[in-house]
Amino acid sequence: MKQEPAAQNTPPPSPSPNASAQSPQEDGDPPALWIFGYGSLVWRPDFAYSDSRVGFVRGYSRRFWQGDTFHRGSDKMPGRVVTLLEDGEGCTWGVAYQVQGEQVSEALKYLNVREAVLGGYDTKEVTFYPQDTPDQPLKALAYVATPQNPGYLGPAPEEAIATQILACRGFSGHNLEYLLRLADFMQLCGPQAQDEHLEAIVDAVGTMLPCFCPTEQALALV
């Protein structure tokens, strides 16, 4: 997935949203749908899609506040994965995937298991601004974990979150891998893509692992 650097240092002012998450298709086909990924979906969607775009949503901040007892942890040692927190000043970067035709039902069926049944996430409609065309926003579906789900862990000091991440592993791999891949994605988005919470956790991991470096070599160790 090629990612073009943005010309601006900060996300541009919000235009009036005028696009829908679903686009009209030919008769008999379900409408196209955009799905916004901001966690593991940015590097491993695992469903067929027709188009993908790097960009951001406004009004939300990403937080490692959701517990995970399957993908990145276990019942005895839940891992920490991200969710979206409503935040009027927030801006969260990720990837939007467009699914069309038969891809729509297949993607939703798969994500219902991966994100809802196993992850504890609900769906929410968000406005997505593509990095290359922020003046042409899209409506997208996002999976968001709220405090109402039993796996929700809520806030904790970044050092405590880092300690938990270093200790946990699940069926999809080590929790540290999840953190590093997300940090790597943010670096690819360019300097305008900021996530202070994520950066603080990466820094905390660095203080605990003197030889730690968030690179491909580090990923090979987890």
C-alpha cells in the first residue's frame, strides 16, 4: 500500500461532510462500504477490498484501553489493544478500506467475529478524511470498544500499559508486536500524524528494554 506524504504539517480544516459510507452500485449489488481501521486493521485487514486510503478521523483519540483475551492476550493475562475515545480536539490516523459487491457481506461477516465477538467492539459511523484528498471526506464504519463491554480496561499510566503489553501474548501474536506495528504505521504517515499516547507507551517500553528499537529487527524478535 503506497502512502504519499502530506504537504501540510497539520490536518486541514474540516470541510462539510458530504459523502456517504455507502455508494450506489449496479442493480442487485449491495452498496459499497468504507471501513476505517486504526489498530491491527492498518496492517492486517484479512478481508478482500477494492480500494484503500490512508487518512484520519476527527473528534476521536486512540487509546490502549481495551482488554484482549484472544488476539493479544489470554484470560489470565489480558493484552492491551486500542479503541477510540470521543475527544473534540482529537485526530486519529488509520486506513479506510472500500468493499464492494460480495466483498461487503464477506468483510462484515469476518469483522463481526474478529472485532465484535472476539474483541468486544461495537460499530460507529465516522467521517474519514483521506490524506491525499482531505477536502473529499468519506463516511466510514469503525469498530469502537466502549466501557460497556466486559473486556474494557480503561485508563492507566503509560508505564503500566507498557508493562502489561510486554507480558502478554495471544493467538495473533505478542502484544508488543501490535504496539510496534502501529508505531511503524504512524511513522509512515509522516510528521503531521501525531499520537502522544502511543508515543509515550513506546518510550516507556524503551526504558524497560535498553536495547529496544522499534524497527523491523525488533519486530522479528516478537
